[in-house]
Amino acid sequence: MRLILLGPPGAGKGTQAANIVTKYNLPHISTGDIFRANIKQGTELGTRAKAYMDKGELVPDSLVVELVEDRLSKDDTQVGFMLDGFPRTIYQAEALDAVLGNMGTSIDHVINIVVDPTVLVERAVGRRICKNCGATYHVSFNPPAEEGVCDKCSGELYQRSDDNEETVSNRISVYTNETAPLVEYYEKSGKIRTIDGLQDIDKVFSDIEKVLK
Ligand code: ADP
Ligand code: ADP
Ligand code: ZN
């Protein structure tokens, strides 16, 4: 199964991606996670990406597309994949279609998580992530049993440096201008399904399961 998760920052893509990849046994490909790993390792790609991420702007298409092409050429994607945070521009979507076309495949489902824009800042600013396993929490909406500690692995939770009000607001406008047009792009292929992301995390997942079964 080849899937794309679409939705603004804070919509719940990462949270649902974690559920989806566990149930369907797919590799989780998050371009944001790949950039953050590169920043942590101090690679050149990480340094270049960080300048854009800190401002809440998109990393240039040229840097992103090559990275995803490279990732999709790995053997583990033979069974399918879950793309989270990619594509984010029409250019990226066209590049993805071209790459998959060359491989003789295509996307099966695009899941569009829709939420009222007023909740996005609160969701992103309250987001906490495990340093060790990457699990996502929210200080109010999905808190861990013990504050600052991961339920799954007891790792330490941290807040992303771009999850502050100013940067999140910019990311939301970038989403509206650059990424929202992808909804129409994928409507043309008839593969996009809208999911109400304002529901509880479990209910959002059960709606996604209905689309995927
Ligand atoms: P995205 O990957 O789309 O930016 P995340 O999955 O990281 O979004 O979710 C953003 C924040 O909102 C996280 O703190 C997460 O715990 C929380 N969250 C995710 N889904 C829901 C939901 N359905 N209801 C309330 N909070 C949610
Ligand atoms: P969120 O789901 O909260 O928006 P991500 O982890 O997906 O966060 O992305 C964090 C940042 O990484 C983005 O604000 C952007 O700077 C960069 N980024 C991630 N994926 C892409 C992409 N496909 N194209 C351009 N920039 C990207
Ligand atoms: Zn953890």
C-alpha cells in the first residue's frame, strides 16, 4: 500500500502515521524527521535545511525531492510506504508521480486530515516528542502518564524549536499557499479521502482504517 498523509502542521499526521505503520507494517517516511535527524548528525543537508525550518519556510524542492527519490529506491519500500509531510508543493507531487511512474507504480490513497485552523497553533505549541523513540504527545490533549517522560520507552520528551507560536503561524500560511493546492491536484486522480481531524485520536484512526480496508 502506497499512502500519502496530507494536512496542515498540527493536523495529526505524525500521530496517525505511527498508528498506520504499526498496523499495516509500512515504512514511515517523514521528510521532517529525516531533516531533524540530519540536523542532529550535523550533516551539510541538515545545516542547509535548518535555515528554512527555523523560519517555518519550506526547504527548497531541489533538496527534498532528491532525498525522497533516494529513500524510495530502498528495498523496504517494495511492500509500500507511508509518506508524511511529503509532497508539500505541486512540484514535489509531480516529481513523486514521475518517480513512481518510472518504477511502474502509483499512489493508492491520499488521506487528507482536515482540522479547523484555530486549533493548529495550540496543538503544535503543546506538542512534545520523545528524544529516544520519536513518539508524539501533547501536554493537554495526549499527555504521557508522567510529565516529560515517554510512556513507551521512558525516554525524555522535548519540544521542537520550530513549535513556537510565531513559527507555527508562518508554517500555517505556507501550508495554505503552497501545500493546500495539492488537494485539488489529488482530487483529479480520485484517490483523496477527507478525514475529520478534530475528533479524538482513536476515532480519527478508525476513520482512516475504513478508507484503507
Ligand atoms: P502533524 O504531524 O500533522 O504536524 P502531530 O501528529 O504531531 O501533527 O500532532 C500535533 C499535536 O497535536 C501533537 O501534540 C499531538 O499529540 C496532538 N494531536 C494529534 N492528533 C490529535 C487529535 N485528534 N486531537 C487532539 N490532539 C491531537
Ligand atoms: P509539521 O507536520 O508540523 O509541519 P514537519 O516535521 O513535517 O512538521 O516539517 C518540519 C519542517 O521541515 C517544515 O516546516 C519545513 O521547513 C521542512 N519540511 C519537511 N518536509 C518538507 C517538504 N516536503 N518540503 C519542504 N520542506 C519540508
Ligand atoms: Zn519514547
